[in-house]
Amino acid sequence: MLKKTSADLDSLRLLEERLRWLSAWTIHNANHLRPSPDGLKVGGHQASCASMTAIMAALYFHALGPNDKVAVKPHAGPVLHAIHYLLGSQSREQLENFRGFGGMQSYPSRTKDKIPVDFSTGSVGLGVAVTAFASLVQDYLLAHAMMPPEEAGRMVALMGDAELDEGNIYECLIEAYKHDIRNCWWIVDYNRQSLDATTAERMFSRFDEIFASCGWRVVTLKYGKPLEAAFAEQGGAALKRWIDECGNADYAALTYLGGGAWRERLLKDAPETKPVLDARDDEALAALMTNLGGHDMATLVEAFDSAQDDVPTLFIAYTIKGYGLPFAGHKDNHAGLMNPGQIATLREKMGIAEGEEWAPWAGLGGNAAEAVRALAENSRIARTKRERPWRQVDVPAVPVPTGEEQSTQAAFGRILLDLSRAGGGLADRIVTSSPDVTVSTNLGAWVNQRGLFRRQELADVFAAAKIPSAQKWGGHQAGQHIELGIAENNLFLMLAALGLAGDLFGTRLFPIGTVYDPFIARGLDALNYACYQDARFLLVATPSGVTLGPEGGAHQSINPPLIALGQPGLRHYEPAFVDELALLMEEAFRLIQAPDGESVYLRLTTRSIAQVERPDDSWKAGAVAGGYWLREPAPGAEAALVYSGALAPEALVAWEALKDDVPGLGLLAITSPDFLHRGWSESQRWRWKAPPRDGEGDRSPKANGGGGPSHAEALLAPLSPTAGLVTLLDGAPASLSWLGGVRGHRISPLGVERFGQTGTLGDLYREYRLDVNAIVEAAAELFLD
Ligand SMILES: Cc1ncc(C[n+]2csc(CCOP(=O)(O)OP(=O)(O)O)c2C)c(N)n1
Ligand SMILES: [Mg+2]
């Protein structure tokens, strides 16, 4: 960061104007100039952009270093693109195609935008919180010597003030404090307007207290330098008093009404301000009253310069929503668009000739243009996207735990323990995390081996006192488990940040998060957010379903398989046997680092079941692809039982019971309803359309290897066209009932559609019709009909 001279500040001000202009013009072009064949409003947020242009100019053209990463307030996306346009790293075509097909995205997107976007944003609050977790990931990598210290940077969130209403901010704040995160800046665009209206002031005096009590430095940028100077004038003290007492709605309304209204109101409320008012005409008065800290370049530069240590810092930058635009301060301006007359006025005010709207430095005199260009070029931010992949890790064969009766959950713990003991590149890159269910999801043995991650040593008090405990709970810099409090949303943000370690810091990690299956729903938007930006991780959700038995309905999950079925970027596997689990974990590690890979969700259970004998490995390819015949059907068979996960024993017993009565009865093991379904839909798409090429946004793995019948079609092909299927899953039956549509087979889907309750497995399987009798009855109805 270079010291700024007053000439530099002038250049920064011109850059701010240019960003305000280009973001407004980009949105205007998309809404008013580009043809709209479908008549839909295109949209965009000129007011939200103008609110931040000074903050972003000061940040990108002054404060940011090459290793800093930024989550940009979603509605200020056009400002980020305008910055890259000025730097030559964004094209005019992309700006002209804002919100168009293949054009720059409405909200910054890591995967879809052509410019480097560090964190996608859009669902407000999440982009803010993920920066805190990214700081933690950076601390982790530094502590493990997995990135060079000189490549460390600051994680920055540019946030709207309404984002402070999102609960995830506070969950994250608490976790960040516990982990003593460093190098994180949150910069609030404090325009005191949300989408609907101006926001209530009552809460605002509390934010600094909340952040300060969580260890943050709070820097408030309330007044710009000219306003501060005016406070020193005669009548200035009264002016300051009046401003400080003024309500948000009042301030916004007066901003909209302009200089005359300010004068009238101030004279009425605070006549002592008269000397300040008399010294200015209406235009100068309006400029003075809107000279808030977040629009004042000198104030911003000074504030950023003053926070150069690693203390997490909240900047509260007072701003005006729609600053410098005709609807500045209007409570309805969130989605407001300037009309053609208004944009022309703005263009003229900025000295840009008609036809020169896209010219980066139009209207600037030679010297000014040169100075501005030079200052912009000094920006140290990355101009291009970081290439994938980085430093691939060899994935060894994942060991299969031995034992005649096992549960997938316990086996998961064993596998991690065995991987840890064996050591090697993969084990060293695994990072686990769990929201207070580390022990109850069987991560305990792994944690005993690898330790908790803490920047500062955390003593294991119980161990030191020689109190017997199965669990070591000491933390240190080499630890590989990030302990979280019980806030599932934080787990998904943690996984998002860990899963982006390669993109952000150049080192791929293999994050594994564990959670109880029903509580996935608690963090669903954060999970979607992680997938949307192509973070890679393994989510292990256990226990699941009514198979959880005595824990009852509040803990028994029903719909997560359907969630997975509808979630792009996440592959659901539900193994029944532990050799499947080992294979699928191996596949998950492969997918985590494959350029066209994705994240994996394993739905596991605590039910211990007898393992099956395998004559050979021929089942494996099918298991990875989503399903395989555990008992092959005879060609032309009229029936098959289809099961997924923990209900394998019931399916096997029912198969034994029926096989003599139903000739050629098959038993189909479905390891992934989700991936099978995807392959099926993809094969239909293939017939009509080539799949997207690399770099066109869709990097998800091709479930259907390219053309031909899908795996689901191939699996069901041996059956008679008139065959019936009984499907069985401990969860929503719709997860498998679609199989009836693949080849038009009759179907009887068994599963859970009512809230669960306490009971033994026998009670519950009987009650929810998941037991052998239910399967036999369903089969009889279908096959013997
Ligand atoms: C989770 C979520 N809920 C709702 C929205 C719709 N929404 C978009 S912006 C916004 C409020 C914006 O206010 P603020 O954060 O203060 O930004 P400003 O535009 O004022 O800078 C809302 C409710 C959203 N994007 N995400
Ligand atoms: Mg706001």
C-alpha cells in the first residue's frame, strides 16, 4: 500500500465517479438499451452500487494487496465488474451482456463470471460470514506450513447494513471469536436502507458493542472531512448535534429532497446552524450534508491505512443509498432505475459525451486521465482467475474395516482412524469439523490421533488431571479437527471455506464435516451456497432415518435424500455395507480434487448389520455409479426389490422369502438415488443437445459418461417391461419411486412420510411399513395381482 498524495486522492475521487457511472450505465444499458425480447424487467441496483463506489475505489485502488480476498455485497456486483473493466480484465461485451445469457452475472459468481471472484454472493449474510471462516482456513494453512506466509492476505467482506439482520452473522461472530481469527475486515455500507425502506435506528447503537465484545476493532466513518471542518465553524456544533440526533428516515428523505429542504429543516430544528447554512448555496449544502464518511476518499483511505495489523476490524462507513443519483435517499430506491433523461443528465454532469459512455476515461483531460490510469494500474489485485487444479494428492485404497456386523457410522470412524495411522498425503490434507457432534458421529478416534486445531495451545485438562476419558481434547497448531459450537449453519460455511482452500490459497484440503442427518436442514442455504461456488468437501450425515430408533421423531430424518436429489454440486451416497462405504469414500476423495468433481454427502446410520460376502469386485463400478444388483434378476424377470442403505437386511430377508414364488426375482442395491437420477435425466438431454463445454459454467461430473442409456436404464434393462418394483429407503419414498418412470415399470415405493417416533427398530419398521412383511405385501400386490 503506497502513501497517497492529495493528487492521488483526486484520482481516487475520479475513479469513484467512473465506477458510479459505469455501474449505472451497465445497468441502464441492460434495462433500457439492450433489446428485451421477452419483455421481462432485467433489473440491477444502481442505488446499491452508488452507495459503495467510494468504498470500493478506496479498497481496490488503494488498500487491497494481491493476496487479499473479497466478498462483494451482491448488489454491488456491477461495481466489481467496472473495476476490472477499468483494469482491462473485463470486456465491454460482458458488461453489455449484464444479466444476459453468458454475460456478467447479477451477483458476483466465482464459477460463472469471467473475472476473478473470490467468493460468490447473493444470499445476503453468507458471503460476509464465509470470509471469517476463510480467515480461519488461512490460519490453518499457515499453522500447517501449507502456504507460504508471504502469500497470506486479508479476508474482506463488503456488506450491506441490512445483512446485519441475518442471524448467521452472529453465529459466525461467536465462532470467529472462539477461534481468535485474524486478518478479517468487514466493511459495512451503512446507508441505513434495506430493500423495503429505511431501517430502524434503535439497533444501530448496539452493533459496535456486539462486535467489540467479540474482539473486533470497530472503526466508524461517520463524517467526511468537509463535514468535520464545518463542525468547527460557527454553528457547526449545533449542526453535529442535529445530525447525530436525526432519524434514518428523516435523513434519507431530506437527502432526496435536496439543499432547499435541508436549509428549511435545519433552520426550524436548529436555528443555531444558520451561519453554516448562510455560507453555502443549496447545492453546496446538499453536498455537505451527504458528505458522510463512506463517500469521503480521504476518510476512507485514512481508515484503511490505520488498520494494518491483523486484528479483525468492522468498518461502519456511513453512506447514502443512491449517492449522487437522482433518487439518492428515496426509501424505494433499492431496485430503482434512472430513466433515459436522468442517465443523460448524469452523463453530462460527469462530462462524458454521448457515444462515449463505455470509454473508460471519457471526459477526463489528458493529465487527469493519465494520472487516473496510472493510479488504477497500480492496483495490486489479481486480474485473472487462479487456475485449477493444484497439487493433486494420491488417494490410496481406503481400507475396509473388518467385522461380521457393522454400522456405516462406526466404520466411518474406523476408516478415518486407519487412514490417520497409515499417514501420507491424503491423511495430512484431511480436515474434519463438526458442530458439537464430533464424538457422537464417531470422529473421536480421528481426533485422538490428529488433535484439535488451535492457534494457541489448548490444554487437555481432564487428561492432565488423569481423569479417565476415551477422548483426548487438546488443541495445538498441528491439529486437524476444527471444533465448532452447535450451529450447523457454521459447519456449512466452514466447509465452504475449507472446500475453497485450493482456489483461495493454492492448497487443496479434503474437508470432512459431520452432522446429524436431520440437521442438514438447519444449514441448508449455507450448504447450497457452498455448492454454488464449487467448494469441495465430504459431508457425513449420521445417524439418519427412523433407524435412529429411541432418539425419536425430532432426530429422525426423512427428507435429506430429496434435498440431495435437488441439490446441484452434491452427490448423495447411502451405503449399506462397509465395503461400499470404503469405496465411496475413496470416490469422494477423488471427486473432491477432480476438476469436474463435486462434493459428496454420505448418509450413514448407527444400525449394525451383517455384512455380505462378495465373490468378486464386479459390484464396485455399479456402486460408484449409483446402484448394482446384489442378486441378479433372471432375464425377463417380472419383479425386483430395490433398497437403499440401512434397510438392506429387510430387503435381503424379503428376497429370500419371495425368491421361490417370484422366479428370477432380483435385488437391486441403490447406493445413490441422486446420481442415478442425474444420469437418467442427463441421458435424455444428451439425445437432444451436446453437454456444456468446459468453462461454460457447468463443471459437474457427467453422470452419464456421454451418450447411451443411463446407468438406471441399463440396470433395469434385464427386467420384463411389465415387471414391478418394490423400493425401500429409510426416508422419503419419492427418492426412489421415480425408478418406475425409467422403463415404465409398475412401482410400490416404501419409505417414511410421517414424522418418526421413539421405539425399537421392530416397532418402527412395522409402523412405517419398512419391515419384511411390508415388502412381501407390496410385492404380492404388484406381482401376484
Ligand atoms: C437471504 C436473502 N434474503 C433476501 C434477499 C433479498 N434482498 C436483496 S438485497 C436486500 C436488502 C439489501 O439491503 P442492504 O444489505 O442494506 O444493501 P443496500 O442495497 O442497502 O446496500 C434483500 C432483503 C437476499 N438477497 N438474500
Ligand atoms: Mg443498506
